[in-house]
Amino acid sequence: MSLLSIKDLTVTYGTGPSRLQALKGINLEISPGETVALVGESGSGKSTIAMAIMDMIDRRSVVGTIEFNGENLSAMDADKRRDMRGSRISLVFQDPFTSLNPSIRIGNQVAEGLIAHLGLSKREAQSKALDALREVGIADPEAVAKSYPHQLSGGMRQRVLIASALVCNPELLILDEPTTALDVTIEAQVLDLIQEISARRNVGVLFITHNLGVVNKIADRVCVLYAGQVLELGPKGSVLRSPLHPYTRGLLGSIPRLGERDRLRRLTPIGGRFPNLADPPAGCIFRDRCPFAEDGCGDAQQVRPVSDRLVKCWRAEEVSDFRWPEPPDAGSVPAVTADRRALVELDSVSKSFALPVTTIEWRRAFGAIPVPAPVKKRVDVINGISLSIAQGEIVGLVGESGSGKSTLGRIMLRLIQSSGGRVVFDGSDITASKERDLEGFRRKAQIVFQNPTSSLNPRRTIGNAIGRAFTVSGNGQGANRRAQVETLMDRVGLPKRYYDRYPHQLSGGEKQRAGIARALASHPQLIVCDEPVSALDVSVQATVLNLFLDLSRELQLAYLFISHDLAVISHVADRIAVLYFGKIVEEGPTNRVLQPPYHPYTEALLSAAASPDGDHQPGSRIVLSGDTTRRVAKGCVFQGRCPRQIGSICETMTPPVLEPAPGHRIACHLPLEELAAAASRVPGKFTASQESK
Amino acid sequence: MLFYVLKRFVAVVAVLIVISILVFTITQVMPGDVAHTIAGQFATPDVIAAIRVKLGLNDPVAVQYWRWVSGILVGDFGQSIVMERPVGSLIADAFGASAVLAGLSFVCVAVLGILFGVVAAVRKDGIVDHAISTFTYVGISIPEFFWGIVLIICFANYFQLLPSGGMGSFFSSPADWLAHLALPVVTLTLTLVAHVSRLTRSSMLETLNSQYVRNARAKGLSETTVVFRHALPNALMPTITVLALDIGWLIGGIVVVEMVFSYPGIGRLLMFAIERHDLPLIQASILVIALIYCLANLAADLLYALVNPKIRYGNAAD
Amino acid sequence: MPQTKPFHRQAALAFAAMPSKMLVGGVLLTAIIIIAVLGPWVAPYQYDQMSILARMKPPSAAHWFGTDELGRDVFSRTLVGAQMSLAIGLGATALSLVAGVPLGLLCGYKRGRFDEIVMRCMDVLLSMPPIMLGLLFLAVSQPSAWKAILAVGFVYIPVIVRLTRALTLDLANEDFIEAARARSERTWYILLREILPNAWPTIAVEGSLRITFAILLGAALSFLGMGAQPPSPEWGLMISGARPFIAQAPWIALAPGLSMCLTVIAVNLFGDGLREAIDPRTGSRGH
């Protein structure tokens, strides 16, 4: 018997002109011990399904049946369903930073459910809570139980949330994007934990995510959701390896893969825009974006079984051989120019910030009198980094949160003042230049931001924003300017009619393209791209990444491409620098960095990266212990977490820089032979054109 | 947390020093020569000059200031020109009366304001919410002096229920004392209750929409637990801050209310002093009022620090 | 957070959708403004026209609101008084905005020592209850209505500075500001053309509510004798003048009092409606 059975679930918000159909006709089943992944982009309705199961949506909006262990939940009264929440069905929310009550101790928050649902006494509940914290891998449960949420890191908080979800021994566990807000290495830890728990307790797991790599890691079956409808549902292996629905194919095709890099191979994005849920199109909901659409797609679609799964496409088998159309090539301009002098150089750059004063200490003035003085602490965000980027070269900077990568990008652009070292651009030292002398520099070095919404002034039209960049750089005059702006908009793929539109009228991907156009207005030679695709949906990422590559090739642009996603970087960059806590631990051409010899941190990153391809053998995975919160004063910056730490030498002496190949540098105490003996973490091969670098 | 407390304390002291300078300087600029006032209309220039010397009015300003401040620090506020009594005792009496009035009003404001705000938020868009909203709307639109006068017209003149002014003595007749306090307290309470309840309502609504409250609901906890254990403590934190600011409103309102009801408190004393150009009395009254306000703010800050774990315990990562 | 829609669009949309608050408040307010502007011409009597015989007469056909203790027509005085109260409200608020907004912008953007010094000064000003400050400044010289406007405006500068500063701090973290700096834009340009247009709606809403506070504070000061002086028909002054005669002639105080309440409620309704239009999520936020 299935644990959870959703039949024909339809959720419609609002009435009349503001009606929104969030879900339509969802059918889904989960068996005990099974992990089902619910995959979709933003707006697909995946969270809505979770909320409907938990009865946290206004019942008037919900139509359909949800059965749990044979009981009909939809017919149950509100109190009984509330009782099931947290005890038999548990939900773990997405954001660990806001999901815990800031004023209640952790122990009490975990124990609450036990007292409310199982009627335990406070003492019994507290002790069971400690057990739960231990089960999720927290080393010192007593200390954590006494703490408040703000005293714990993100990874710890997520574990606490999982613990409080497990504490009443639920039969079904729903996890709504539990690792999206976490670093890759922490994500790997949490995913392992979830797998282990689900195996041990034999609970059913509904895992909601947008990341197909994560799906590959932990799911048994996959359900692909788009605009509130199930488009494909089947075993993970077959769906990911041979997708049938065009949307699934499009998704898989638009994800950059780790290790497979050919600059001439472009990602194949899904064109068009997300449908308007207030006015959904008749027939297939994916029709407007599907390259294989035909007249027959205008009829209402049914979910039908095809081989080992369910697909909502009447042409699925027919088009399974058709190739997904590739976007037009920008032209076969050679990627490499002969003259590769350094455009920008960072020489031993450091940056430290003063922390806000929170405590005082007593110092002795004149030998005897104790005088209170504020304790001034500084944190070194960047510690002696040297990096150079040649003209037209794309350098990828990869690191997790707290590594200092954003700060480094801004130091390169003199948006933040470095505390030490030099910044040299095009031969001149601009470290200490005054603002008014930097005008010329600023024209040649621009930035593209991560968050598309915050990067555009909501009160300026697109045309106005780009036009201003033109005017300031002295390139556009008067009537001529509009034409120039439109040309630029055209170049980045924005329709000309967007000139008079405001940012809120554009989608995320379109806003990002507007930001790129603005950066290009002054004809720069260098662009710092600060996680430019991290905030975009997967299908949109591909378009923007293609754009970046095309522009670089066409305009000889150099990039400092910052990201936490190794797959994206490996697709885009010529060289990679791996950043950990303010120090570069490995640097070199992409293909060399991705193959052994590895720095242990690079190896861990590669191992933790979730890819939609290939099989994952749990045994070979490297999982780092601990959190990304400690900074060290001396020795290797990776000490304490390094799985290959030798001993005290790693804690006292700065590691030497090894150079296994020209241009490829690793900072590690381990001898090169040992590092080179590691197994390759990257599936697939490189094409010949990269080996020449 | 110790650092936070010390920082606030130092700030208060600094502010008080600045205020004292401000007060002293401004009153120096006041029209009407003090000596002239004391001497009377027909005094001769010699008499006036003598008084000036006696009061030390010919010394440089800084010296006069220092004399005044050092006097205050030992409790000597000087001599009232008009009443010919030590200012200190005048203020002490008046302050006692005002403290009673303010204290009672504050308690009413806090209790009723929070109550109304929470109820309005929990029963959002219901009849109760709309009723409370209308009430608070009207409350913040009516000036205290008008409201006081309306109350007097109703209860004192028309219904003859309560006295229209003055103060009773608690020790001789508690009932009479309470009767005299009733209308002033109600007047002061009304405007502030409106203010506090609006803020509590919006703060409560925001908290009820937060992720952690959603999480508490997802754990299947009863609505009562969610509202009172999870939402309310967090919603009250901004209210605490505003209650402190409201003490300032309270003090401001007290001046007007005491005038309307002829209540012998420090506000009325201050107005009296201003009308008569009684310099020492003005300076001392304003300084005392400012001191109370600063201390109230400090108390609110400390309470906030105690209640907010982020400040109380700091970051474990440090 | 910057608003998602341009302000003028939102205000227009709000007007079209006409939430009842804004409609009622707007209509009322327009009526009051018209009365205030036309008052002196429309009034049946001069506001200071005394008549010994017709003292303290209750409302009648000849005198719609009755007469006061000096035989002056209360209705006429109330009409003309509208002008004074509105003048204090608008004048003081305008003053506090003109002085406070630029200061707040600079503090929030520049930070550093300038910010510290200015905020300390603001703290000092804020550490006195508004009425105290007002009294302090007015006691210095002969009080008058004009000085009341200055005093009230001055008293509310810190509030505007704090608000603008908080908004600027938030906005300065947005990426488009950093993009402006990456274009070598000057500080004044960033403040005026990038930050202010986004902060403006919230400031406007706060300003509209400040008007109510200014009217009330101005009236309170006049009530205490520190603002408008007799024979001015300022509403607060009228009420204080009526105090001794409350028992015999309550209408002398009721007319200006109720008028003041009506005006303040109208402004409140309008301001609240405006605020809801801009950010429907927050509903009726406390000030």
C-alpha cells in the first residue's frame, strides 16, 4: 500500500480576474522507504504541493484527494490534520536562517513537538530532543540545545530543523529545498544525512528541489513539475538518462556539466517565457516554449504511460529522436588570440574588516589602574592573493560563502579599498588612485551582479538605465544615443520595445541581460561577473551563459567569473582559481584543475558537486566534517577540515606552492606524487581543443 | 551585554551634559532681566546692580554654568525667584504628583495598548479588528487638550460625576484622590493607547507572517501555542522600544493635561515658571524632565537587551 | 526595499481603484483646504469683530456656532482659524523635510564621522519630548505664530533625518547603487537621481502624517500660550481662551476642537490610504 497518494490535486488561488491556478490535476504516489524527488523551477508549484499535504492552504482553494496510509486526509477535520502535522508527516522548510524562532532555545524548539503530540513531560521531551540532535550528527547536543539560533551556522540550523522534524518519528518526511541556501560541501553532508536517515527509519521522503544533480544523488523516482502540472514521472535513472518530455530534455540540456568543456559546444536553453498562471494557455502548458510544438498540442493533454514512466506529451516517442535546436552560433571566431598580455593584476592583495565592538577588556593604565577598553577585532577576508587576468581571458573564481570571492572581485574594480597589496590595470598601478583619476579605468572595467532585481533601479526604464551608462562614458550623444542603446539591447537579446519598460515588467533572465547591456555600454575590456547566473532558473541560466561566452569571444572581453558552482565555471572559464577562506589553494587552466593532482579542497568540492549524470557511489565520496566558520591565524587555511591533513605541520607552517605543470599551482604540504595518485573526480573526457592550453 | 549597557549609559550621561548646556544657554538669552524682575518696577539702578552682584550675574557665562551644575550635583537647584523657596523642594512636590499621574497612565497604556493590538492582529479583518482600528484612528487624531475639555464638559459639568481639576490627597481620602486622577489619566491614556495598539498590531501581523511561525504551524502546534509562545514575544520587542518613546509623548502630554485639569504637577510648574520668567525654576524643571526621559529610554534599552537573545548572549562564533 | 512600481503609477492606480480611505480622506481634505483658502472671504463676520451685546450667545441663525466671550462670531473665527492651523501643519512639515531629507541622505550614504556627529545631535534633540523643545525655544523670545512654525518644524527634523537615513542605508546596499559607483557617478548624482526617487514615496507618506503631528503640536503650543497670540483665531488658542467659560458656553471650545479633529482625521485617512497604495502588504503600520 502506498504511504501517500495524491489524486487529482488542483489548487486555485483567488477568484474572478485574479484567479491563479497554482496546481492542476496532480497525481503522485510515495511508498514507504522511497524517496521521490519533486523537481521544478520557480513558479512550478512544488512548494504548493507540500503545503497542500500539510493542510496549510485555505481549504477552499484545494480540490482533490490526498490519502495517507489509506486515510483520506481531505475529509478529515482541521484539528485531526493539525495533529498529524509534525507527528506523522513532517515538513522541513527551505531557509534555515529564518525558520527557527530567534527567541527560543534550540532544545525547547526541538522538544516542542514531543510535548504537543506525544504528551511527554518536559524532561522526557528534552532528553529525546538530545537524542534527535545526536542522530542528525551534531557532536555536542547539550551545548547546542542550550543555544539560540543566531549562535549556530547555517548547516547546523538545517540539521536542527531536520531533528525537530524527526523527533516524533514521522512516516513521511517532506523536505522543501533543504540545501539550496547551503554551501556545496555542507549540502553534501546534509544530503548524506537525509539518505542515511531515510534508510534507517524506512520513512517515505518527498524531496523538493530545482537541482537535477541533487535529484540524481538521492532520489528513487523523479516527478517533473512545470507551471503546476506533472509533465514526467518515473524512475530516476531512466528519466535523467533518457528523458521523454521535451521540458525534461530541455532542462537536462541546459545544465552545464562538470568536466565536459568545449567552448564551441553551446548549452541548449529553453526559449520563451514562463506562462501566465492567471491565464494559462489552452492545451499543453509547455506549448509556447516547446520546439516540437504542433497543432495537436493545442488540445488538452493527458498523462499517459510510456515505457517505465508517465509522460504528459502526445508526441513524446515521436520526438525522442529529434535534436533539440541549438541557438545560432555567433560565428566561428577563434577563441584564442596570440597576444595575451596581462590586463589586470592583483599582487599580494589583502583585505581585513573591523568587526563591530561587542566586548570590553580591562587594561592597565599607568601600571596599576584598570581601565576599560573596547576589544577591536579584525577579520582577514582576503590574505595575500595574487591573480592576473589576460586580455580576452576568462578566469573562474570558485569558493564557498565566506571565501572572500565577492570581496576580491570588488577590490579588483576598486569598489572596495584593499588593506594591502597592489592592483595594476593595463600597466598602471591604481591601488591608491583617487576617485577622480579612476574615471578612465571605470570605463574599461565593469561589473555584473548576482541579483537581477537589485541590480536595476526600479524607477528607471531599461533604456534610461543603459543610456545613462552610455552618457557617462562619453559614448552617446543626444538622438544618436537611443539608437546605440537599442543596438546594444539587440546584441544581448532584449527586444527593442523593452526600452520604455520598467524592471518589474521583465523576467529574471531579461533583467540580467539588461544588466549586462549596461555593463557593455562603456566598451569595457574587463567585466567582473559576481555569481551572475546563481539567482536564475536553470532553463534561463543557459541563455545567459551562452551570451557571456559569445560576448567574450566577439568583443575580446576578459572576465573574472565568480561562482560557487563548479559546473558553471568549468563550462565558461579558461583558468580556474579555487578560493578558500581568503587564500587561493589551487589555480590553473581549467582542464588541469579538474583532473588530478588536486588540492584536497578542490577534490572535496568536485566530490560534493551533484551532477545529473553518472552514478554516485556513496563510498567514494569525500565528505568534509565541520563548518565553514573558523578562521585560522597560521598554517594552511584548510586545516581542521582537510581529510588528508598530515599533522601539526599543516597547522603551523604555510604550505609551499607546488607546480605540477606550467601555470598550474597547488598550495599543499603533501608531496606531488601523492596528490597525483588521486582518482579523477570528473566524469567524461575533455575534447582535444582544450589540451592545447 | 555588559559592553552594550556601558555604551548606553555613557551615551545618556553625554546627552544630559549637552542638554544642560543647551538649557542653560537658552535661558540666558531670555528677555526680561532677572535682577529687574526681583527688584520690582520702581527699583533704582543701584539696587539692580547690587542684586546682580549678589546673584553672580556679572561673572562669565562658563563660571555661572559651572556654579549651577555643581549645585545640581549636590542637590541644590537654586532659589525660585517668584516663590522665594528652594527650587528643589518645589520640584520634589510637583514631581511626586506627576509621577503618580504618569505612572498610572503608563500602566493603562501598556496593558490596554498591547491587549488591543494583539486582539486586532489575531482577529484580523474581523469586526473586532475594525472596531479597534476605528477607535485608534480617532484616538490619534484628537489632541489631548480638546479631549480633556470634552471630558470635563461631560463628566464634570454635565453629569457632575467627577471634579474638573486639582488633586486630592491619597492619605486623607483615597476615593477623592482617585476621583481627581480619573479624568486626567483617561485623557492621557487615550492618545497613547491608540499609538501603542497600532504598532503592536502591525508588529504582530508581521511576526505572524514570519517563517518561524509558519514552521511552528507546520509542526502541528496549536494556534494558541503559536500565537502566545512563538509570535507574541518576538512581536513585543519593537513595542518595548516604542513604549519608551511614548514616555516622551506622555511627558509632553502631561504638560497640557496638567494645565487643562489644573493638576499641580511638574508640567504646570514649568508653564508657571515660563510665564513668570523664573529662571532657576525653568532650568531645573526642564533638566529634571529631560533626565526622566533619558532614564526611561535607558530602561527601555536595557529591557530590550535582556529580552533579545541576540544582544544578551552575543555570537558563539566570537 | 525599493518599490516595485514607479510611484506615480502606483498613486494613479490607487486613485483609480479608490480604496475608501483615500477617497474619503481626499474629499474631506480638499473641502478643508478650500475652506481654509476661501475662509476670510466667505466668513460672515470679521474674525476679530467684537460685540459687547452679543456675548456668549448659543448657536443661532445669525451666529451658526454662537459667539464667544467677547461677542465674536465663532463660526467666522473657526473658518479663518483653519488657515492658521493648516499653515502651521504644512509650514512646519515643509521645513522639517527641506532640512531633514538632505541631511538624512548624506548621513545614510556617507556614514563615517559626519554621520556619527549628526546622529548624536539628533539624539540630543530627540532626548527631549517635542513639546519641551518647542517650549524651550519659544520661551526665549516673544512667542508668535511664525515662531511656532519654526519651532515645530525644527522639532521634527530629527524624525525626518532618522527616517531618510534608514531608507538610504537600505538603498545604499542595493546593487544598482554599486553599479552607479562603478560608472564613476558623483555623490550628489547618486543621492538625487538614484536614491531619492526610491526613498521618496515612503518619505511622502511619513510627511503627510507629520502634518497631523505638526497641527496638533502647534495647537498645543498655542493652547499653552506659546504660539499664536490673541486675537488670532488659531484653534488651539481659541480652545484655551474658552476654558474659563466651559460650563456656560461649551460651543466656544467645541467648534474649533471638532474642526481640528476633522482635519487631522482627514489627513490621516489620506496618508494611510497613500501608504496602503504603495505597500499593501503592511496595511496600517504604526508610526
